[in-house]
Amino acid sequence: MAKKAEYIVIDGCIQEGKEVFLPGQPYSPPTAEIRDDLVGRKVIAVITDPAAQAAVRAANAADEDKGGTGDDLLQQGGGS
């Protein structure tokens, strides 16, 4: 079972191998050092952070504009 993501991408994107995490998607940093760096640069935020919630709402709105359900983004990411 995959670990539940505790962070949301809020700015830019993150690439891990072939997987890309876009703003509004859940993300689980592989190490504490990477987590601290990304949090410090405000690339990711804790899921409960208002900036993270705003990124999710913006991503869902963009997805709905393209004809998606809005839930697609939350089901895609999450890190392995």
C-alpha cells in the first residue's frame, strides 16, 4: 500500500524518474532533506496549508474547464 501524501505541489512541478507532479497534486518527498528543501523554496506545502488548498482548487477548476471531473488530479499523484 502506498504511503499517503502529506504534501501538495503548490508551485512549479516535480519530476521523479518518469513521474511528474503538477501543482495541486499530492506529493510524498522521498527524503527529509528533499522535503525540507522543497518546503523552504515553497514548491510544496503541507496538505492542510491554505496555499496547498488553493493549489488543489485551482487545479480542479482547470481540470473542470477541460471537461474533467476535478477528482482526477487527486487520484493521479501521490508518490510511490
